[in-house]
Amino acid sequence: MEQYLLSDDRRIIREELKFFYDEKVYESGDVYEGELKDGLRHGIGRYVSTKGWVYVGDWKDDEQHGFGKFTRQNGSQYEGTWKDGKRDGRGIYIRLNESTYEGEYKDDKRNGHGKVTRANGTCYKGGWEDDFMHGYGKFTLKNGFFHEGEFAKGMLNGQGKYANETGIIYEGGYKEGKKHGYGTHTGKDGVVYEGSYQNGKKHGTGKIYKNKFLYKVKYENGEKILEMEWTEYKKLKIKQLENKKFPKERDTVEVKRRGQNLFMKMALCKNNACLKIRDRHMV
């Protein structure tokens, strides 16, 4: 148990109660042994439920409040701080033969920073919100595969990175757990793709580096529709620019043409009505 969970001066009392002040038996058959105040559980006490769970620790106004240990019938247990009958603060929750969570709680849910380790060897360490992985964190498998980055509602959302034991690496944008936006993918064969993703698939323009050559590529919904060696691609773009009329030149011709038309109209004007035609063309 982490030292921050329990002060040394009360560790023995709270771990194993040596004496009790009162005993209260409920209609359900549940039994409370400990301190009472105005008939309510208040202070240190043990509560044994006929449903199989046991709570030993602090009480306030008939609710778990302070430090306590809650054990279920199946052996799973939570040990840490409570507030108004709910887990709140730092604690450790052990699901027997499943997982162990050590970290922060708020309003009876994992909130803040914490670490969960599962029986299959996976581990997540990072931010939590309402029992979901949320904020910055790292999810690791026992074989070395990992996801690291910004999580939202249990999924990568934002900038992230993953790698596995075969050498595949991705670093870039995510949306709802899928690659999305700009990213860089390195395959186990050493081929590197740098470009756009959409809903987990390559989509849009990008670059590929393979066999010491650079290629311009374009994908549509994961399917490659263009691949051109980078030098050839640059030559093609230069040629397109050379054959293109630049906007500045077109704008100059258009301005001259409009100016000539306006001059002819003004020359024919003999009253104020014609001036209105001039104003309309100048807008």
C-alpha cells in the first residue's frame, strides 16, 4: 500500500480493529460494530452485510467518510479514502484475478491520474475521467505494443503514437481511436509513409520513402491512386506552372477591358442618368 493512503499513527487501528464501542443489528440482518453518534455510524467501525460485503474504517453521519477498506464476497476490494459514502481521493481497487487500479477517485469513479494493470499483462497509466481513459496516457501490452497520446472517452483522440514488436510505428493524429489527420507510418519493411489519414485509412496526398527514393502519392479511402517518383513529380509541376497564365496577368487584362468600356460609356453620358450607369460598373 502506498504511504499516502494511510498515516502511520492510525495504520494498525484501521487495518485491524481491536475493540468496538457499540453494536447495532439492522432488520436486514446486517451488523455494525463501532462508534455511534445520535444512533448514526460515526467514527471508526465495521459493517458486515448479509449480501457478503464488509466495510472497515471511518464513518461520518452514517456514511463511509475518511479512510476505509471495502471487501466484496468474491474477494475484490477497495482500500482508500471516502467522502459521503463514495470513493473519493486516492485508493487501490483490486478485482480478484482481473485487474488492479491505483490512483485517484472522485464521486465513486476513477478521475484524475491513475494506473491500471490487468491479469493479461496490459497496463494503462495516465489520465482518467468518469471511469474512462481520458487525457494524456500510455497503454502498453506485455509484448511491447503500446499506444501513447491524448485519450478521450477511452480512445485515442488527438496526437498519439503506437509501436509494436514487429517494428511498425505510427505517429500523428487520431480521432475516436482511428488514425485521422496528418501522420507518419513506418512499416516493418522500412517503408515510410507521411501524409493524410481519414477514419483509419490513408486518404489524400502524401509522400513515401522506400529503397532510398522519395515518391509523391495520393490515396482515396485507403486505395493508392497515384505514385510518382519525386523528381518526376517536381518536373511535372514546373511544366504546369510554365504553361499557366498567372492570375496577376489575367487581372491586369480584365481591368484594362473594364476601363475601356467605362470610358466609352462616360463619353456618351449627357445627363445624370448616365452617371448612375458609371457608378454601377465601378462597384
